[in-house]
Amino acid sequence: MELSRRDFVRTAGAGAAAVGLSSAVPAASAAAKGTVEVAAALPETLAVDLQQRLQTGELTDPLAARTVKIAENMEAVIPHDDQTAAAQQKLAALAQRTGKKPNILIFLMDNIGWGEPGIYGGGLMSGAPTPNIDRLGREGLQLLSTYSQPSCTPTRCTLLTGRLPMRTGALRPSFAGEPGILDNETTVARLLSEAGYFTQAVGKWHLGENLESQPQMAGFDDFYGFLGWSGLYTDWQDVEFAPEFALNPERQALVRSVPFNDHVVHGVKGQEVENLEQINKEVSAELDAMFAAYSETFIEQMAKSEQPFFLYHCTRGAHWKNYVNPKFQGKSPAKYPYKDCVVEMDDILGRLVKKLEETGQLENTLIFVTSDNGPAIEPWPDAGYTPFRGGIGGTWEGSMRVPGIVYWKDMIAPGQVNDGLFDLADLFLTSLALAGIDYRPPAEQFLDSIDQTSFLLADGGLSNRKYVYYWLQDVFSALRVAEYKFMLAGMSEDEPDVINPGSSTVLESYKNGKLYNLYLDPKEQFSFFNRQTFMDNLFSAPIVAHKQTFKDYASQHDLKTQILEFLHSR
């Protein structure tokens, strides 16, 4: 039996391609002889070993690992049977101890860069200590390769539906008063609610203001927060930020004529929201404190209930412009508003964890801490920190690689750091699996989420995800597999007419592609594809397969139509 070098690279990874090179004729020598060399066969023992490992699924290198299809309209997964069995045993033992399904708390921050928390290299170094985030990371699982979408609305929609923005149509942040798309989608909140969970959303929504896309109509039993984003309510009232609007009565009236909801609202499942308090700069400074108090009360109430809960807590911070809660003003070593807000968010997370512990629910609650995208660079210094290239709005690592902290007392072994791939879309199927729901999407839809339960619960777990796909709205940008990232398009972030470098600006197309080794070059500064073209099929094949799913399964996407309809409705 023989495997060609090309087949070996396809299955075993580029790092193995050097094996047996001595049997190949040097290229220069072949050219001199006027011959064309066929790829050398692998040594027989290596080829046999590889085939045996492929057949048994024992490969642990994510580049070499095989994938399987659970269903034709679902993303293929890397199976880890022993790991899955161990996770199921853990969950069964927990159910015996607690007598109920596990609770889930997703703590989603706004515009927080990968390098902001101390455990990721920020913290005190970047002027804002994060002891509570760091403690959960040290006592749980710190994920190094967690991926969002390029901006807030696409990420939030992907997290709740398990489907990429190109499928749902949520390609960009929704505008003031703009309708969303959740009336056409199945959310994790809806499925959990139908399975007996109490589903609670708190804080920022930003998934559309039409009634059908509001949280209490999209599966949440209760909602307390705001429907847009905090800057929508305050930027045009700020003399320092936008004096040409704040000091111009006619422009103030113009903004107020736009039909958007500028209140803190409360919504109950199946009903219209109730407007509670109009948001201005002073109220904006208090929003995260208000949301924290609401979630604390919710946790207290759920301790008296037999229902498990799904708490989707989304902070206002740290979206620009940041107005600091007076209690936290100057609390960060940096003394800047953004950093003070980071300190407050860390404090709020600590309060929620403490409340879970005080009410006896910590043991039965999975906590996932993350951000909706990388930092917004343009409003610096009211901006976050990432050690990577780029920021919000692009597909560089600084744009989409975000913190990922997973904590579950006595269920996740402490002190773990893992570089396995995790897409925030995976929270959809993972949450459903924890609830005992074996979900399959409708036949006409494709699901991008992967159940990562075994990855999160195993000691030194292996990710079930082989590929992360990067999209720039309706343009396919890049693919990551193992430590490699192959880019076909990206956003420039160094245009001379942009205030601060790092902001995404001009769409660029890379005809020959760019290849980065994120272990050697995490800042994506040295593309080396021209001398690694033997690896092309490692990327071209999965990209072609991924794109084919958009032909085979219907998509809600039509960006140009969306924008034109919205503009014409004004």
C-alpha cells in the first residue's frame, strides 16, 4: 500500500511532509534532467501506521484528525469517543447529586479585546486588573482560540442561533430602529424554554427592534435591558464627543425623529416591552449596575425554583463612549473611563459568581465568559487592548479572537489552558446538549454549531471543531485549521485617512492568498504561502466544501437588498 505525499499532507498535516524527503530527487536536479518528478511514496511502515490511526480515529493533531458528519446539514465534527463518554458520566453523576439539569450563565462583554483580562496578559499591565475573570480562568478552563464574528450583531445572532451571519442575514451591526432577523430563526433560548428552562436575557440586545426580533419574542421568558447599543442613546448628546449635534437644536430634533427605542425596557414572553427609563449620559453610567442587580435578584429567585435556568447577561461596557459609574470612577490604575468600566465589569462577574455560591447553585452552573468581538480601535483611548493585528469590523485575529473562560465548579478541572478551536456558535449546541436536547436543524437549513461539551468537560480536552471560518459580511475571508490561517480577503487597518491605525477600513482581495502560522506569527505579519504551496489542498478543499453549503441550503442573506430597503423606509 502506498500513499502519495500529497494525500499524506491532506490527511496528516504539513508538519509531516518532511518525512522521507531523502527519497525525492531535488527540484534543481530534476529540472536539469528535463524530467518531472512524481511525489515520493511514504515509507511503508509510516503509511500503514497512518492508515490504522485514521481508521480508529486516534489522531490527536487537529490538522490530521478526521471529521464525521452527524447530518448532511450540520458542520462536521472531530469525534472523541472516550472523551464524550467521560463527559456523559460526569453529567450523569451531577444529575444524581442535584436532581435537575445544569444552569448556564453566559457573561458577554462588549468590545473587550483578547488581551484585556489579566490572565490573557492584560489586567494590571494594561491598567485594569481583572481578578474575578482571572480567578475563574485559573480555577477552570482558559481557551486561547475562541472566535466571535467581526462585530456585535453578527456575533450575538450567531451565538443564539448557531448559524453564521451569511446564513441568517445578520451581516453587520443593526442601525437605529432597524428590524432584526430572529423571526426567521430558531434560538437556543426558545429550545431551552420549551425544554423547561427559564430563559433570562439581561443587558444589551442589539438584534433588531421589531417586535418579532425582541428577546421576549425570540425565546426568552424575561428581558431587562435595552434594544440597541449604548452609544446610540448618548453620542449625539455629548458636547465633547459630538458638539456639532449636541449644541445644535435642529440636529437634536433630527436625531429624535428617527424611530428607535431609547429606554431601558422590560419584556415578558409573548408581550410587548414596557419602557422604564429613558437613557441619557447619566443613566448610561448606571446601566451595568442596574443589570447586575437584576441578574443577582434573578439568581436568588431561581434558587427557590425547580427549573434550571439560562442566563444571558450582556454588559453595556465597554462600548464607546464609556460613561463611568461614579462608584468606579478612577478605580483603575489607568484612571481612564474605558479601564474603569473594565474594572466594574470584572466586579459584576464576581458578584454573580458569589450570588450563585451563596444560593447553592454554583456547583450546577456552567459559566462562560467572553466578548462579542475585538476592541474598537478608532475611538482610542476609549478603547480596549489586543496583542493581535486589527480590531472590530475585520477578520484579523485582533478582530475575532476573543477571551474564552469556562468555569464549572467540580466539573471542569482547574488550571487548564487549551488552544483548541472554539467558535461562539458552538454555545448553541453545547447548551442544548447540557440540557439533554439532541437537536437537528430543519432540512432546509445548515447548522454551523458544534457540540463542544466533551471538549469543555474533559481534562486536557480535544476540540471537536476542525475549522473556523472567517467572513467579512458577504465576502469569504479566511479559514483556520490547527495553527494555520489561510486568508483570501481582509480589511486594511492602516489607511492614512483613519484617525487611529487598527481600525478596519478598505476591503482587500488576496489573489494568491496569505498563510500565517499563528504559533510562530500570532500578529499575522509574515505570510509564507508562496513557499508553502504544497499545503494548498489543506485549505482549498474545506473552503470549497464550506462554500458549497450555501448553494445546497437556503440563506437569508441579501445585504444589498437589506440596506436599500432600510434606507428607502426612512
